[in-house]
Amino acid sequence: MFLRKAALVGAMLFSLGANAGIIFEDNFDSEVPTNLVGTGSDTNYTDFTNWTVSEGTVDLVAQGDWGLDCFGSTGKCVDLDGSNRNAGVFTSTALTLAAGTYELSFAISGNQRGSAADSLVVTLGGFFDEDYTLAANSPWQVVTQQFTVDADSSSSFVFNHAGGDNIGIMLDNVSLSTVDVPEPASIFLLGLGLISLRLARKA
């Protein structure tokens, strides 16, 4: 009994060391169209709560409007190539990042309208910089990436879409979380717990 309790305590302490805290999260569902189009969409939308649009436009899309699906077939999402035939640069509000490890996550899909492939550059300061090219029929995919910040910093997400045909890559569920790296003591306790559990099974 003692050995099983030791295993349980070790596993619990390890899990506590791996908890994450959300720094930023947006699925666009709370956005209210300025000029209602369809059931809750807005072309060339600029009144985002957590984002600014520059050098072009993006569209706010409600699930099902124009035959488009948002991630999970629910809520709202963003067409990164708006309706003025000049894709916008989609930039989040500034985020304060303390030194530590972070996990960036966002969902993207192809344009869903049979057009040519689209390209997108996603950056977060000097910590994350990736290019994506998606065919029109590319299904929703969740991109997840961890990175480390060495010193306190302020930065923003930037989704820069290369396009000009008013049909672009779709974006949803953007988030940034801290990732707590387990302390050596927690790893030791996990190892102790696993060894204890193995011995208990043999007993």
C-alpha cells in the first residue's frame, strides 16, 4: 500500500510541474459584425477586439456563411484575404512575455473555394517564424510549436497572407500558453514513484 501511495504522489507532483498558463486566446466567436453579412459575417472587418488589420483586409466568417466551415464546424473564424483583393496583415495586441518556455497554437485551413494554393507567414517577434502554403482543399489543421524566451520581451502575433484574390487561408483558435518545465525534484519523484509502482506489482 505504501509503495502504491508513493507512486501516486510522485506522478501528482510531476503533473503539477507541467501545468500551463494561458497568455492569449482568441477563437473570434465574440466578434460582432459592423455590417452584418449572412448569419454573422462581415467583409473587410476591422473591429477585432484583440487584433489590428493593416496593408489590406480580412473577412470575419460565421460558420456556414458562403459555404465555409470554421474549425470544428462552429463559431467564427477569419479569412485572411479580405474582400478588397488585397490580403491584410493580421496583428495581435502586444503580448508581454517573461523569460520561459511557451506553446503557440493556431488552426488553419485552405481557402475551401477551389482557388489556387495560398501562402502565409506567421511570426511572433524573433521567437517564431514559419511559412505555410495550403492547397484550397487542405483540411483544418492545428499547428503547435514550443519556443523559449531568454529575457522579458513584448511581442505580437503577425499573420501575413500573400494574396490578392479575396479568397484566402482560414484562421481560427489562436492561443499562447506558458509551459512549465518540471524541476529536477519533480522528475526525481516521478522516477521514484514509477520504481515503487513496479516493485508493488511484483509484491
